[in-house]
Amino acid sequence: MSERQTSCVMRRCAWSLVAALAMAAQVIADQPTSIRLHDVSQTSGIHFRHTDGSSGEHYLMEAMASGLATFDYDRDGDLDIYFLNGAPLRGPTEKESDEKDPPRDALYRNDGGWRFTDVTEQSGLGDPGFGLGVAIADYNEDGYPDVFITNFGPKALYRNNGDGTFTETTTESGLSDGSRVGAGASFLDIEGDGDLDLYVANYIKFSYADYTPTLFRGRKVYPGPLKFAPEKHQLFRNSGDGTFADISQTAGIAARASWGMGTIAADFDDDGDPDIFVANDSDRNFLFQNEGGASFRDVGAQVGVAYDYQGHSLGSMGVDVGDFNNDGRLDIFHTSYQKQLTVLYQNLGGGFFQDVTPRTGAGMGTYQRVNWGAGLVDFDNDADRDLFIVNGHIHDNLDDFDDNSTYLQPNQVLENQDGRRFVDVSRASGIRVRAQYSGRGACFEDFDNDGDVDAVVLNSRASPTLLDNRRTSAHGWIEVEVVGRNTNRDGVGARVRVKSGNLTQAGEVHSGRGYQSHFGSRLHFGLAEHRRVDQIEIRWSGGARDVIRDVPAGRLIQIHEGGRYYLREN
């Protein structure tokens, strides 16, 4: 056997061992944890129920729907929830839309105390399209967050009028460019000029006329993405007057096409400008490095994030970014398909990454599941970021032909232990005793303003799951909201460092993340035993810096560019 053949065999054996360990981890008893996630869905007042079209033809976009968003649409201090929805599709089981209650996206206002009110009708945000992805940003700098949606069909942009209502501005903004199968989207300031630009991932090229159902053992099943031609992704520059111009070609984005899913824009190489990571389904991931001058180059393969550590491309779904080991650099976590592991890429500095999934256990229990939404967030405020993973298969008839998996699957919580390894605490945290669903998007926020991170999950063909974090630890915390002045008002791209004693943590403001979702514009930092923050440093998009010193813990601090700040008691 040649040296190359021996190497290949060893790699396959190593991968088989990792997979076996991952599967074995599912039957290992959960370790104790102070994380407690309590299901409050039934008493929340949220009556939304997701639909995916359910055509009977098993169009692939049905299985991909949908994401959701969390943001404070009315600026009252409470974080609201916006659910994307599907729509009827052509097929033998196509149903006529109920004129009184057609499928549409839904906005729920947070009234405090885990009570929400449906304000879809009065807000004007009941988009009737087949919703896939969403991103939130104040694109026109008027002080109120706006909503961008990718659909199976035309995109949609809704301007926040500042009075609780929204107006669709897709055509006048220049974003109306025909019908596509959309995916994740992210706002970012590509040039540091204070205007938020927009990256849009697309999934497949699809037409009803060319569609042929996929059969497996005589049953219609959802096809894989490779059955379709991939769609090119897009980059739109904000002109500063409420309109956008497509610069995909000149920026280098249109040079590659792939089956895009989740996206996130972040400064991965610490050079002061935003880069773009795209999780591609069944293909290499993209990392578009910002070269300056509105020019990007895909360096995913060169820097170590295009493939897993075995050199495999994966069915990448959702993506989140955070500093899991508190070394000051932003790491990348993305979810994957069945018989693959979720992947954690550690940022090594200098723009390079390493897949540390086997060493850290960040793929524990994920091998036999299909993973979607994800959050790299600190649930127990012990100053390291834990993992929440949303699971659920795409095949609604899977139970008829696969004895090794199920359509409905439990979600997972992996607790971070001092930035060294992750352990599965799903059962001990409370989520394993809840009903199982086929989940998709997820968001993570402090919905009840009590100082810890809660969760909401959009479930395919079902009602959402709301999880109230009732941690048993007494650790300190601080939440940071930034407001730009010379940079974009939302502070998208701002890097925030929080120092307490010998503890230093880093976070960044993003727009669009997870599985085709948006959350986390308000940054949350657990402080472990610390009760004061020695220093908060902000590096704004464009390079300006502010430093705030000696801040009490247990507060939300709103910091304006220039150093002015306000404290809110929770």
C-alpha cells in the first residue's frame, strides 16, 4: 500500500472513530448544570403556526423554511419576535388560501413578563411571500429598525415608519430583481462610510416547469440541492439615499455560485473591516475576505473554513460567531446534515482557522441528526459561550424508511467548560423533556430583561418553542447596546471588549446570523463572580474607539459613539 493510500485509510478510520464517539455520546447521561430552560410557549400569547406549503410534491424549499428575527421594533426596551412563514405551493394537495387567515409572516410585540401580542395587522409586516431568511437593520438611519426578507419569490424590504407601522419599499429601494429561492442575509458596512450594505445568499435555481419529483423506495422525498443548479449570491451597496445598487459582479461575489444557507458578516481577520462567511449546503463554505474598495475574495479554503478537518464539504446550514475560549478572536460554529458533525472553527489569528470539533466535543450528539439554527451564547453567565443546536429532519416520511433517525428530533444544549470542551447537558437543562419538533431557525435574547439569555425556536409545521432561562447560578452579567453617530446607527460591525479583573471577553454586533435568522444586536456578557466591569472598549466600524470605565454589573448599558452612555436597571 502506498503512503498516500495509507494516509487515506487512516483519515477514514479517524473519521469513523469520531462519528462513533459522537453517536455514543447520545446515550451518555447528561452532566449536571446550572442551565435551566423552561418552556413557556403555552402561556406566552403566541398563536403563530408555521406552514411550509406542504404541496405533496416535496419541493426542496418546503424543507428549508423558515428563519425568524428578534428586535425592538417600537423602541420600548423589550425585544419583539418576527416569525417568517411559508405559503401555498403548486401540487396535488395544494389548498386554497383562507381569505380570512392566509399564511403570512407574523410580528409579536413583547409586553413584558413573557406575554406577547400579535401586532401583524396593524404593523403591516404580514408579508404573504414564502419566507426563508431575514435580517434587521436601520438601513435609512432614521433611528428605527427595518426588515429585509428573502423569499421563494421576490425579496421584500419593509421600512419602519417609527409609529409602529412598516411600509414595503422593495421596488423603490432597488432590491426588486425577480424571483429566486433565497437564503440567509446580512447587513454590513463594507467601506466604513456609515451606510449599511446588504449581502444576500441564494439557494437553488428552481422552476415548476422543470421540476421532477424524487422517489425513494416508491415514496416521494425531498431532493438534495445537487439536483438543482446553484444560484449566485448578491451584494448590494447602500447609496445613502434609501436605494441599493447591485455590485455583485464588480465586488467579486458573483464569481462563485453555490447552494447558500446561513450567513454572517464579521471581522474575522481583525483588520477593521467586515468579511462574510456563508454556510453552503453540500459544497465548500465561502469566506469572502474584504480587500477594501468594495472588493471581496473567497479565501475559505486557504484559511481553513471551507471544509471540515477531514477535507469534507458538508451540508452546512446555520452559522454563529463568538469567542468560545476568550482569546479575543471570533470563532465560527456551523450546523450540518445527518451523519456529519457540527463544526467549530477556532480562530488562530492572522485570519486562519482550525477545525477543533473532535478536541472540544462541539459536535457531541449531532451525528445522527439534521441541525439548523444555532447559538454560541452564555446561558449560565459563567463567562464562556455555550451552544444551542436546533434539530429536525427534512423528510416528513422518514419514519417509513429509516430506522436510524426520526423526523421529529430533540434540540441540544452543550455547556462550555472553561473554553476547553463542551458537554451535552440537554436533559439536565430541561429541553429533552419537552415535545420534539422539526426545528429550523432560532434566536437568543434576554426577552424578560432578567440578565440571562432565553431562546425561541421556529418549528416547521408547528407552533414555536419559547424557552425562559431560569439558571440556578448567581453569576454577574452586563448587556451592551451600541448607537453609532459617524458610523451606522445600529453599530453593526462594532467590536466590544469587556474587562473585569483578569477576565476579558469580546463580542461584535452582527445583522443576520444563525439559520437564516437575526438576533443578538444587544450584546450579552456573563461575568462569573465579578460584580463590576472595569472597562468597556468599543472599536467602531471605521476605526474610532471609545472606552467606558467602572460600570456596575447587572445593567443594560447603552453606549453612544463618542463616549456618552446610559444605564438601565433590569
